[in-house]
Amino acid sequence: FPEEGTSTWGHLCFDTSQGADDGEAQALFILGMKALSNFAYGYCKFNFEKLIKSKPSFVMGYWGRAMCETHLLWNSENPEVSHKYLKEGREKQDKHDIKLSDREDMYYKAAEALNDYSSEWSYCDDGISDSQPCRFKAFNDACEALMMAYPEDGNAGAWVVLSRLALGTIICHTSAPGLCLPADDARSLAEQLMESPSYNTNPAFLHYSLHSFDYPYSEVYTRGLPFAEQYPKLVNGSVHSLHMPSHVYQRNGNFSAAAAADRASVLAGDAFAAMGAVRYAGGPIGEKAYDPSDGVVSGFGWAYNAGNIYHSLEYEQYEVLQACDFKRAALLTERMGVACSQGLAAGGGRKVEVNDGDEEDELGESLFEATTFYGWLYRMQARLSQQATFSGLLGHVGEASEPMPLPGWGGVAPMATSLPLPLAWEGTTDYNNAVYAPQSEAGLWNAIAVNSVFGMGRAARVLRHAVGGADGDEVVKTLSPDPDDGDDIDEVSSVELELDSAFPWEAACGGDVEGQLSSASCVILMARQRIHEVHQFYLHSETWYEANLTAALEAQVISSAALSTGNLTLALSIAKKGAELEWAAVDVLLPSSTSVYFVPGTASYGILALRIAETADMLEAEGKKGKGSAGSSQENETKSMGTEAIKALLLEARDAFKKCLSPQGRPNLSLCLLGAARVERLMEGRGLQDSKESLAHTFYERLMQNWQIGEKENQAEEGCATAWTEAKEFLATR
């Protein structure tokens, strides 16, 4: 160990029979293992390929290269390629009469079981999808046997933790404690082995164990904190080792620690790439850029280890947004946009070449290869816009957030340049396109559509118009529990709006001619249709968690559109349904589910209910003031929604924010903390508060802790100045 027991990529022991007499080959093997243990799959391939090229008879090199293709917690595997390498390794073993140790052979057979989709080495059915449950179970059994035979082998126990988690993604329908035995067993084993020096210094064990605690249950994620502290301490230069603790920190609501972890992660990746050791090994996109005459190279690693670096970049953006650091969030988004353009260029997409059959040659392929890159960009653009839009809807947050129009460079690109291009929903680029590309499109369409209703300061006018003509009794009825109301996802999709049109993709949009759809209406309808297509895609592929969250995105669009037409009760009922669908999604979350989505349905519903209550309260006060003014007329009086309706709205908002801030939601999400504080203050002001102590104090304190994130303290003084002053003054008086 270097000083203080740290190591850039971790300290890992894995003796091989052939490496005993070949130090260089053994060193490459260990480097490959370290990369594999830290999910640095590009570097994993780089080292194992270099090993088998320099020493073709090194059998375990083929085993390692095969395992680089298996991303068990990233919804991605490539058993065809893995199978090829494993078979080639066995052929080398037979040809050169190489004897593996019993331990090596057990590792090799475990990989064969995992990747045997053609019944060559095991009893599983043929076919990649059909054989997956059987293959994952066989892999877990092989790893369990390996650990039992070699209990002091830290790698063996690490793989048991990983294989149990992977098995849980296949056979479980939920990750709730006590309802997914493989995941429960993985956590129990991790805590048991953490006491052993053979394990608590092993990067693979610390890493895989940390994943086992990345679940939205306080009795789970709090147990992951020791692993979150130990892993980056002992592996202090790997992109993923520095990032992974942010998952658990986020679960615990510590956005400051999470942002620091992701910032360090990106810097580590940049520093490694800048060394130039893998200058031309940029992954699937970078491999297309080997010809210096074309003028496109991987540079200092813009595409190297992309699956880790830009994942950390995306997470950091989400975390600094909790601090109202819109400038930092926009800079991170800009960097992602640059990487997307580099991706297109490296694939030949700087120009469109057409062959004799009028078919493009370059752009389609390059865009496909850059699918994961554009997925990151879409999600980051969406969150930047959503944070600003929902801050504007919440009201009185600050000038830096509220006027931000639509996503783009710095978050201010015009709408027309921001409408998302369709991405590939099949195949695998850096990630599994079927899992991440559809949700990326859905998120950006949602952000654009909702912004078209509430952006540029329109929220107050929309609310005043809708609330001013609302019937309080109808509002109470809408918010009352319905015993027949379930969590039917189709209920959202079946809602019809006044502006519905079956052909928004074909219409001439503008709104300058009577009867013509406005551009904003077209955007809303196009967004709704595309998000619905994403939802149906997830349902068809049985990706339940993402299906529910996508339905919540559609509900946000429908609710916003309904409010813009003055249909307050429909807006409320659909927003409430979206929150319920998102809340129900927790029960179908799996180890491989998306960790960070978009503005939660609970948050958007809470904000909507609160703002309707505040607007009704304001209009009521204006009405009373008008009655007491000389010369006031009956025509100028505003219809009051009534105390019962306002109380019902506040109770709904309180419950929504409570769910948003719960362990199963997004603990300490800034929008929900600010909303929750305002709910309590309004209830207190109307004499509806149950407790003598103001709960607003607690929410404001937690919000102020969030606002300490960033390169300098108190970014919210600039980004959310109005809300910052509000919280500071309230805390000063209490």
C-alpha cells in the first residue's frame, strides 16, 4: 500500500499459474482485474487485450476479457462476445497443454455458466433472453462454491455479493427489504465479510457491497455509509470508486457530500485521460477515430471511460441544482453537449454522404453510436429546464432560476433548437439503449412541454386564470379519496384535452390563423404522444419501474396543459394520479433500475396544490379588500374558493411533500423542502396547524444545508436569492 493505505485503483491479489513466471503478463492481468472491479470496462478491455496479444497462451487473459463484456448492474451483457473469448481461451489451453489451478478453473467455469446461452457448457435453455434466469442462477451457484472452497479469497466473496445482486434483478419483482432474498443475502454477506482484512481492503468487494445498499429504504441505505467511506479511501483514483458513494449520500439526503464525490470522480477521469496512455482508446466511438488524416482523434479521452465519467457528470449536475447553482449546472450541460458533437464527428457524422441509392452512409451510424451520449445530454437538459420551470411555478424563488426558458447551452436555447431528435431504443452503445434512451427522450419532451405552459413568468397568470373561476366544492370533491381509484396507468393516457389533435406531427403549427394549433399546443401534443410511446415501450419490455415513472411524466404534461385551459379540477386529478404512480413505482424498483429520474410526481403535485391554495388565498384577500374599498363594484369581486377547499389543497400538498422527502422518495430534495416549509407557514397563518411548534423551521434548516453545495458557499444567494432571503429571515426570527 502507498502512504496511508491508499491506492489509485485499489490493492488486489489474484495469483495465476501462468503469471508466476511472467511478471509483465501478471501485471497486465492485475490491471485488468482492477479495472473490472471498478467498472472501468474500457480499461478492462484495453489491458486484457494487450495481455492476450503479448502472450496469446495466457488462458486467464481470455477469461478476464470475457468478463469485461458483462455489466451485471448496468442492464447490459454481451454473452456472444464473452462466449467467443472463453471458447478461444479453452482452445489455447488444449493446444498448449496448460494446466490451470483448481481455483482458476472454478473462476473460468463460473464465467462459462454466466455466458452459456447455447447450452454448450451447462444445462440452460438456448437463447440469450430465455436462458438469462438460468445463467444468472448458475453463475451465483458457481461463485458460492468458489467462496466456500477459498474463504480467504477476497475476490470470491466479492463475486458472491455481485452475483446475488444480479440474480435479484432477474427473479425479484421488488427490492423492498424482506421481499428479494438475493438482495437481502448480498447485504448480509457484505456486512459479515466487512470485518475481515481479506475483504475490507479489496476494491471489488467494497464496490459491489456498496451497490447492495443503493435502495430507497432507510434501513438499507444507512447501512451503506461505512462502505461509502471506505471504498474511495482505499481506491482514490478510479472514476467509479469516487462516484459510487454519491448514490448512498443522495439516498441519505446529503447532496453536498454527493456533489463533492462526483466532482472528484470527473476530475480523476480527466486526469487519467490527460496522461495520454490510452489516447486512442476511446471506446466504441473513439475506435472510429484512429486515422489522424481525418483530423478526428479521441484527444485527451473525451470518449474514454465515458460510461463512468459522464454518469458522474450527470449526477453532479443533479446535485448542484439542489444548491440553486444554475451556473455550474449549465456548464456541466455544456460539456455534455460538446461530447455529443465529438461523438457524431468521430463516427463520421460531420457530413452526410449519400450513395447511389439515396441512402445515407454516415450520420445514421454515428448518431446510433452516440446514443448514450445524447441520452446523458437530454436528461441533463431536461433537469436544468425542469428545475427552473418548477421553481417558477413554486414562485418567489429567484431571478436566476425563474426566467430560464428552455434547455440548451446554458439553459437558454430557443425552443425550436431544443426539440429532441429520436434516439435508438435498441442495441447497446455505452449503456443498454432500451433502458436509458427512451426515458431520456421522455424527460426532455416533458421539460419542453411543461415549460411551454409555465416558463417565462407565465405561471402566475395561468394560476390566476384557472383558480379565479374554480368551484371550491368541486375542488374538494376532486381531492377526496376515491375507494375505486387504483394505480391504473392507462387512466393517465386516456385523458382527453381541449387542444387534442391526432396529427400534431403533421400539422402546420403557428397559431397565427384562426383554428390553427399554436406552436406551444403542438409541442404539448407531440410531447404527450412521444412520452406515451416511451411508456408503452417500457410496458412491452416489462421494465416496470421506468414505465411508472414515465407515466408520471405524461401526467405532468397533461396536468400542465389542463391548467393552461382553465380546467383546474382535471389538472389536480391528473397531477395526483401522477404522484400516485410514481409512489407505487418504489415497489417495483430493482438493483438495475434508474437511480436518478426527473422532478418527482410527488414534488410537482405538491407544488401545484400549494400554488393553487396560495393563489386562492391571495384572491380571497383581494376580494375582501375590494369589498372594503370605496367605489368597489360587484362585477370586480373575485369568487372565493372557500376555506375547506384551501385546507384540502394544503393537506394534499403536505402529504405530497412528505412522500417526496421520505426515504422512498428523494430525501432533502430542495423543491420539496421549500414547498413543505411554505405549506406549514400558510397552514399556521390560517389557523390550521396541529402543532404549536412550526415545522417550517425544520424544513428551512435542511434547505439551508442543501444550499451550501458548490465551489463556493451559498450559491443560493445568487441562484435563488428570493427564497434564500425568505429562509434566512424566517430562521432569524425563530
